[in-house]
Amino acid sequence: MTELFDIELLNYDPGTPSFYIMFITALLAFFLSSLIAITYEFTTKSIYRKAHFLQSLAMIGIVAATIMHAIGDSVAIGLGMIGALSIIRFRTVLDDPRNITFMFASLAAGIACGVLGFTIAVTGTLVFCASAIILRFSPLSNANELIGELRLQVPKNDGIQSTIESKLNLHCRNFELNQLRFLNPKRVQSVTEGGLPMIEEITRENLQEFNYLIRLKRKTTVQGLELSMREIEGLEGLRLNFQKQRTRL
């Protein structure tokens, strides 16, 4: 079998590849792409892992290898293939750069198999998967993907912002002042004992509102941050909200 495979490789013609070579290439491309898809499933913490994306990772290597076989060493066919593929409009948006990296890795494995660079394909895939697994357990792995929004109303004071940020430094890995506004008088509608509507105006001239985007440290809890913030003198309102936000570059 090995000698037959070596003979087939020696007699390989890029213009007319044999069925045996194409079959072996497609199988290897599928195996390497599936290994990348399994690595993605193992190293991804997000619950937004669609089955269709995993299937795409496993199958796109076969597509890339087939395209490279179809092009061969013909420049004319390559230009024609570019024109034919440009007709297709891809509407899928990959908003996570990490997902794009895995997609390119699967494509690269298929392309390397398509040009019979089996050593390059296997070595590159193994190194890529090992790197993804190492990063999964390294400090570069984002253990806390939740971005918190801290909104608090405090008295107007020159040193109040430094007090707030000193407490944030104790509990947050990083934070950013998103908004600062001064509060206007607030009108509240109520009902008198006689059933008549009454509008009462609440003066808030001495209040200002800070809005921070925060990411907590690994060993910090939301309850600890809340208790620390409530120690601020004159605190009128406090609201914490955590949610997963889209990656922005």
C-alpha cells in the first residue's frame, strides 16, 4: 500500500489528478478539519456554539482541497475560479475574531492537503490545536466574559470620582467611565387623599450620576462590590447590571 501510494504521488499530474489521490486528500482534509472543530468545541467557553458552525469547520477543509485540485497549476483556471466564487454572496457574520481564526485554520489545512503538502497540513494543524488548548488554560483565557454596568448617583463633590475609582480598583480588573451627567429636577405624579392627581417636583441639583463599564477580578463577587460602593457617603442610587457583550475592536 505504501509503495502504491508513493508511485501515485510520483505520477501525480496537477491537470488530471487520479481518483485515488483525490480520495486520500479529501479524507485527510476532513480528518484535520474535524480535529480543529473538536478543539474549538473543547476550548470554547461560550454557550453560543452553533452546531452548523462546527459542521462548517469540519467540512470546509474538503471544499478547499477540492478547489485546489480543480485549479491545479493552471493560472487561467485559478482566475476563472476567483470570478466564479465572487458571484456567491456570503451573509454570515463572524463577530468573534477567534471564530474567524478557527475558520482560517480549517481552510489552511484543506489548502495544504489540496497541494499535497501533507506534512505542512498535519504539522500546522497539530501545532494550532495544541496552541488553542494551552491558551485555554493560560491567563490569556478570559475567565470572566461578563461586562458589568455600574450606575450610581452621588453628591457633587470634587473628590467623589477618585473615591469611586479607588474602590473599583480593589474589585475590578479594569473599568472605564462611560457617562457622567448632572441630574435635572424630577417630576413625580401622585394622588392626594381626595383622589386628585398631584405633580411633585423633586430637586436633584446636588446630584451627579456616574456610569462605568467594569470587569470584575477573578475572586471578586458582585455582592462584595455592592457593599463597598454603599460605603460611599451620600450615595443616593446604585444599580449593577452584568451581561455578555459583543467583542469590539
